[in-house]
Amino acid sequence: MTRQLHLNAFLMTVGHHEAAWRLPESDPFAHLDVQHYVRLARIAERGKLDSLFLADSPVLWNSVGHRPSGGLEPTVLLTALAGATERIGLIATASTSYNEPYNLARRFASLDHVSGGRAGWNVVTTAGPDAARNFNLDDQPAHRDRYARAAEFVDVSRKLWDSWEDDAALGDKANGVWGDDTKIHPAGHTGEYFQVAGALNVPRSPQGHPLLVQAGSSEDGKALAARYADAVFTAQQTLEDAQAFYADLKRRALAEGRDPDTVKILPGIVPAIGSTQAEALALEEELEQLIKPEYALRQLAQTLKLDPSALHLDRELPDDLPDEDEIEAAKSRYTLIVELARRERLTVRQLIGRLGGGRGHRTFAGTPEQVADAIQHWFDNGAADGFNIMAPVLPSGLEVFVDQVVPILQRRGLFRTEYTTRTLRDHYGLPRPAGVLKSSV
Amino acid sequence: MTRQLHLNAFLMTVGHHEAAWRLPESDPFAHLDVQHYVRLARIAERGKLDSLFLADSPVLWNSVGHRPSGGLEPTVLLTALAGATERIGLIATASTSYNEPYNLARRFASLDHVSGGRAGWNVVTTAGPDAARNFNLDDQPAHRDRYARAAEFVDVSRKLWDSWEDDAALGDKANGVWGDDTKIHPAGHTGEYFQVAGALNVPRSPQGHPLLVQAGSSEDGKALAARYADAVFTAQQTLEDAQAFYADLKRRALAEGRDPDTVKILPGIVPAIGSTQAEALALEEELEQLIKPEYALRQLAQTLKLDPSALHLDRELPDDLPDEDEIEAAKSRYTLIVELARRERLTVRQLIGRLGGGRGHRTFAGTPEQVADAIQHWFDNGAADGFNIMAPVLPSGLEVFVDQVVPILQRRGLFRTEYTTRTLRDHYGLPRPAGVLKSSV
């Protein structure tokens, strides 16, 4: 069989374009309505996509003025979607900086049970001081500390997920023996950040471990991905950058002693799809016109650690910007934005338009055939194992992708025409972690 | 209208009797199957019950040997049940000692949105060193500290639930103004246990605040209940004790400046129901025979802070037991057990039988009519505003309660025959908290 694409639907409010909510078709309160997400999940499942994904940060951003704000907590929302779908994988972001491993490992194991083995966790360290200030801190921990804690957090979580052997539960009514205590293995973890003594209070879940996703592209982020991630979401603007990232991460995985094929790399793509290219460009243009530049400029200034007055809509970025090393939050996003602006010599207004479309992810306007070509081109040229599909407008952008782009990929033999597997790991062609092996006698 | 009963279905694995899983009818793995709980929730909803409830502690107890162990995390499970039901309230226990307010307030607000205003939170401080050891501690915090943290936790949660005014979201597409930033109120909380700066990232939920439940009956527990609880679950063995508890808590609520009618008191009852009393007693007897006394004795010894060798199955409890004041975990449960044993001069074996049936809650064997009488007797005599129904065997015990006891209570005019309200607060006849009032000009 031809090597197969993996496709993930990244769901966000009424679309990834920050002005999508202003379109006539959009319900500005849809992101608070579980039925909106049920509809999206069913569209994605109709397209036989591997998974859907929800981003997250435990903080209310700056201002609720310019776009749909707040929302439903992702593990809650995914559980609701588990009941409304049958096959599609369900991936939620959750922070290692502002959770405790016992609680989070437990929720993902529970979601894995409830969904029949379809849970995935996007491991993030949560950038920014605002989130830190919701959790007893005055400022965010240093970048390196956040990543060191993240690594230990995943280690503890794995111990907890493996704390029950698969056959620890017996249910022997006649003898009144429900389970075998010798097959329960307390975590017994004492580390730099965590001390977790006990076993999880959830039996081992269908996937053993939920699928682990990583999405940071800083040095620390790539190191974490190479060590732990089953799938990597990444923002890449050019084929060359994507190839370099892909090769680098596969190499790092190998250096960690892993089979590089078990780390699936999925760049984001924000496809504006039209029946002609002109129609697709018109959709992009319509959305760009709806951006409120004053809000966007303020956000950009914050990301770049500048005073808003240092930015002028019709000029390029100022020359004097901090190095990535000086940035403590969202390092890789910072670098991507600066490089994009410099490479294409964008004015602030143009940069805002590009970022409003995909927050640093690659935007692409074209016909279904052109979108399929763009996907295949990267897939065939060592830049991607699949894609993170970020529809600019939801549900319409996902619907047109599923109904018009997916069939082209299927005809080319690049994508499944039916689900043939049950669990999220199976969809991605990944093995089930063995867990604690029975000690041989 | 006659004063109305409130009824809550306390769901636990395949029943509250610890040996229920050994009955021929029971699936010993049902508690890991969301469909089992869906079935229970629909039975409870068929009976027009106010709510259902899930207990919780973030720890795997002692041994998995003698009864169904582990399970699905309650906020995950309740979300799954929200999608499978329409009217019944959904109450989950969650610990204030081992969560962060921002995360937990957010999940309950999300559940309140997803369920259309049916979320409730049973606020617990989580007793015992084993749970503490899963959260970076060597032992549990002192009883008073746990309760002081719980009070502050609820205060912060309320600030977060009120951080959006009800009409903060505008969705004004024409002007590109999604929300009104002046109607967002950051928590700005700095206290002894928590520092939480921001606003919640969930808009105000249908109930404003989820229903708050409290279930500890220690001095600290009663103080917390009087100050915050909308409903109180309590274990009471005799009418006199229940009356005293009821009067005391209503008095305390009044002293807190609250209307005592807005604190609903629900003692637990474990009804073994038969078409004759003899049949009901035979069910109790059958279950008692299935208890493994060696496990139960070990558990009892742990609760009483004794070495297991100090207990003998066919003797009464030893004379020399610690005072409640010396107990740091589950104080009120400790006292209840000791008093029950002393009052009825039970041997350890008999005590184990009683505790195996309802873990300290009142057990009652009888016909549907007798169960209805028992409920009405306490309800009419200042001991209860309703009951926490703890079926010894699930689903059958809940089914017989709903199909045979509820109709009797309905005929007596004591219980609703249809849901006439939408939210959990409405079912309990409680007002929706006002939230932040718009400042008058």
C-alpha cells in the first residue's frame, strides 16, 4: 500500500481566521454550544480523518472585544464529542505547568475508556505570565524549567498509565476476588517537580497510553517531541523549512532510540478553498477586510515584546527586535513571525493579515485540486507525514475540505476511504505501549 | 402545594453494598463502562429525581482484591451523562485540597454549559494520607487547614464564575465588537492559599454558579456547609440524630445570614426493597453473606486507627479508641461508626455487615410502602428536606425504587410527577446567584 497521509482537524471556534465570526454565515456564540462541535466532529468523521484537536490555555486572553472569547474546557468538550462520534480520535491540549500529573493522567485515561481508545493529549507548557498569575505565581516559570517539568510530568503520567497491568482486574465472583493486587504497581515517583506515590485509580485504558502530541518548535520543544511525541503539530511556512524541521525531528527521535516512523509530523495548513482560485482568493480577501487592525497590532506588539507605538501599519517591523533567546514565551512562534515578516518584507498591516489567517501557520488559497496538490507536494518531499487542517471558517471550511479535497486524496491512494482501525494509535499506525511486563518466573 | 421532597440518586459501581458485584445479576466491570452509568442516569431521570451524584477521591484505595476498583473520573463521566440525559442534575465530587480553583471552576462552568445548567459540585477536602501522597505531600494537611483552604477555594471559584457579567458577550458583527471588556471582572484574588489574577475563560454559565453540595459532618464541615452549601448530604442513623443535625445546620445557615430554606438537607438511605419485608431482609442477608470479613476488618481497623489484630470478629469494639479530635481524616464518619457500634452493642462482624451495606449510612429493608413511610416520617418530622438514595445493588435497586417507591411518594403529593423546571438549582427550588450587578450610574 502507498504510504498514507494522516489528517487532523484542528477545531477553533467558528474558524481559524480571527475575523471568521463576522461572516454572515457564522454564529458568534457557536463556540459555547456543544452542538456546534458535534457537527464539526461528525463532518471530520465523515471525511475519515484520523483525529480532531482542541487547543487550550488556562487563561482569558487580553480582550474579549475583537473575537469570540472563552469557551468550553477541552477535556469536558472532548468527552461530549466522544459520545457523538464512533471512530475519530479526540486530542486535547493540557498544560503540564498548571496541572498535577495524577489529575490529568486520570482524566485522559478516563477519556480513553469512555471513547473506546480514542484519546490524545497535546502536551504543552503554557507560555505567558497571564496564565501563571491564575496559578499562584507572579510570572511564568523560565522556559527551561517549564520543559523540564513537562518531561517529568509525562514520565509520571506514563508510570500512572502503566500502574495497572492489563489483566489486573479479574472479577472472580465465586471466590470474591475482584482484582489481583500483585498486578498493581504504584508510581512510587520522587523527582525534581513531583512526588506521586500511588497507582492510578483508573484501570489501564484501551490504548495503554493516550496518543501524545507535542506542538512547540523551540529547541526544548523539539527535544521533548523527540523523546515522547507520537505526533507533532508544527507551523511551517516554506517547503524548505518544513523539510529541515522534518529531518531534524526524525533524526532526534532516532537519537533517542526511537523508530522515526513512530513520530508523525503534521504541519498546519489553513486552506481557503474556492471552485476557482479567484474565488478562493476572494474569500481570503473578504476575511482580511474584516480584521480590526488596531486589536491585531496590539497583539503583535505583545508577542514581539514591543510597545504598540513602535509598530506602524504601513511600515515593516522595526530592525531592533529581541533574540529568540530573550523570549520566554512561545519562542518558536516568535521566530516564525519575525522570519516571515523579514523574508517577504511585509508591512505590519500585511503581516497582521497573514497572522489573522493562521496565526503563523501556512495559509493557502486555491481550488480543491490545488489544495490536494499542495498537501501531496510536501508529503512526497520529506516535509510531512500528514497535515493539521485549520479551516479558516467553520463549519463551511471543514465541510468543503472533507467533501472536495479528501476525495481527491483518496482517489490518489493517499488517504483511507473507510476507517479500518478502532483506536487513535491504530489510525496513526502506532503500536500500543506494552506497559509493565509480567515478571518471568 | 405540599412541601416537596428532593431526591438524589447516589451512584456507585454496581451498588452501595460492597458485595453487590458478586451477585449473579452484576457485571463486575460495569463501573468502567459508560453505558452502565447511562442506563442508571436514565432510570433516575425516568423517576424525575432531582439529581444524580458521583463520589470521588484521587487515590486508589488499599486493595483491588475485594471489590470493583478504579473507575472513570467524575467530571468526565458526568459530561458523558449530560449528553445522554435532558433534565436530571449532575453532581460530582471534587477535592479542594488537590485541585487548583482556576481549573476546577472552569470544568464545572463548562459542564454547566454543556448540560444546560445541570451541574453540581460536592466540595470535599479529601481525607487520608494516601491521596496526599499522590500530590507532592508526605501526609495530609491538618483537618483545619484543609477546611480553610476549601473555604477560600469556594470563594475564588465564585469570583471566577462571576467574572463575566451575564451580558458581557455581544456578538456585534457589524462593528466587529464581540464582547464588552467593561463587563469582564478579573478575580484579582490574593489570599492565604491562592493567588488568582484573571477572569475565567468561560462565560457565565446557565446556573451562574453550579449547585454546591457539602457532605462532611464534622464541626469544620458543618461550618463550611452553613456558609456555602445549597445541599448537604449526610449520614444519620437515627431520627433523633437526624433532627439534631437538621436543626443545627439550619440554625448555622441563619447565623450566616442565609435563608435556611435555601440549604437542603438530604440524609442517605440504603433501601433494600422487597415485595414483602421478608424478601427485603433476605436480600440484605444474601448480600451480607457475600462480604469477605477479612478485608472489611482490615478497612475498619484503618478507619479506627487500630492494628487489625486489635479487632475480633465476634467481639465488640475495644474500649480504648481515639477521640474524634485526634482523627485527621473523615472525622464525622469515624464518630458515626463508633457510636453505631456502641449504641447497638454490635460485634465487629455485625458492624462490618452494617458498614458493608451503606458505609455508615442508614440501611432500611422493607416493602416499597415501608420505604416510602420511612422517607416521609423523617421528612415530616424535621429531619430531612429529601434523601440521598443509595441503592445497595445497581441498576436493580434504583429501578425498584423509581418504579415502586417514587409512585407512592407521588400519590402522596410529596414528589413531582413531571419535571417542571430546567436547571439543577430550579429542581431544588434555589435561586440563581445574581453575579456582579451592573454599577448604577
